[in-house]
Amino acid sequence: MPVPAGTAPTPPAGPSRLHAILRALGWGALSIGLFAGLWEALWAAGLLNPLLLPPPHLFLDDIAGTLKYFDRGNRVGSRGTGGVLPLLATIGWTTMRVTVGLALGFVGGVLVGALLHYVRLFRNLVLPTVLLLAPISPVAWLPVAIFVFGIGDVPAIFLVFITLFFAIALTTSAQIAAVPENYLNVARIMGARGRQTFLRVVLPAILPGLFMTLRLNLFAAWMVVLIAEAVGVGSGLGQVVSLARSTFNARLTFFTMAIIGVLGFTFDWALRQVQNRMLWWIAPGGQGR
């Protein structure tokens, strides 16, 4: 249940929070260690071809040489000066496209979803089109994005936007309709007007569902931005993966995949931290405090 404005959250105990963080880090390290260990064991047993599926110790043994492929100033398939800066620049471009696309998709989806619920004329005119376009794979929008926006950052951002927009719009409309009537009645009794009711009652009630939808579509957003970068942008981690594929460079492929995995994990972790701070009245078990 939404918490009245002005009520301060109870901060978690320091030692218990630190213990929870350490425990989560320990389980994460154990999980990754088991996966890497199994991979190495299969290679040691001769069950994996090191040219096609190099284990971690092989594609991480020449990081300096691998980093040279991240230099955007090189021709396809060639190496440049390399270093950490080109890697950070490549990561930065991809991260920017994902972040901007997710932000636009979330805000736009919430606005359209609210209009679908509250404005009957808008709902009658727009909802059939939304339901028609929502099942289309975001990848299918890539040619359209290139035709309309050309080559550059915008097609990649647009694909991330499309990945999230329809899901958030439909979720917002459904979540608003599911807000308990008791919440709205109490707000009216206390003299809240339409805007106050939405900001203080409806929005806090639907935010948990919206955050869950955002997290579920986060990894899909990373998938489509890589495809867009490989085809319609020409830079970013997706372009490096495409370069590795065209040159049959398995070490570069798995090194870049490892970076993408770490970035996706970091994004999800950061989103959970934002969710915990914005929805502080929601207990870990999902019940209101």
C-alpha cells in the first residue's frame, strides 16, 4: 500500500545490510566460479575445441592484444594502438544508447499508458494500434529505423525505446485499472484532487509493477542495441562482436561477450538499487511495510 507523504523510511541496520551484500557477492562469485570451472574442465578433458570455444584462461591471456580491436579509428579487421581508453569509449557509447532508449521508453510508456486509461477517446483511437504493433519484434523495426533516421546513434536508441515502450504502456494502463478502489476513496475523503491522487496514490501503487516490467525488458534492450550497432551504427560493442564474427576471432568474441554480461549484470544491480530506494515501503518479500 502506498505510504503517506512525509513518512520517513526506516533505514536498514548497517551490519545486517553489509552481511547481505557480502553474502550476495559470495554466492555470485561461487556461481561464476562454478560456470568457469565447468568450462575449463570440459576444455581440459578435450571436449571443447579451443579455436571455437576457448575457455576463460585462453581468451583472457592476451587482453592487451584484444583491446586493440576496440580502436574505432582502424579499418575492419585490423589492430590499432589499443589500450583501455578505446574500450571505455566503446562501452560508453553502448551504455549511452541503452540508457537513453530505456529512459525514453519508460517515460513515454507511462504517459501513453496513463492516457489510455484516463482518456476514452485516446484509448479508442490508439489502443488498437498499440495492440497491433506491440507483438512485432524490435529487430523487425531496424530497417525502418535506418530508413527514417539514417546511420548513427538514433536507430539503436529507437530500437531500445521500442523494446520497452509498448510493454510499459500496456502495463501502466493495466496497473492503473487494478489500483484498489479503497485507495482512491481515501484520497477523495482527504480532499485530494485528480493530479494529487495520481501522484500520491496511483503512481506509488503502480511503480512496483512498472519496475518489474523494466527489469524484464532490460536484457532484451541489451540484445537489440547490439544488433543495431552491428548493422545501423557501426560503433559500440555490437560492432566489435560483428568484427569478431567476420574475422572468426573467437577470443575477441568471448571477451566482448564477457564485457556485455558484466554490463548487463551491473545495469540490473543498479536498477534494483534505484527500486529499493524509490520503493522503500516495499519489504524484500514484496509486501508493504
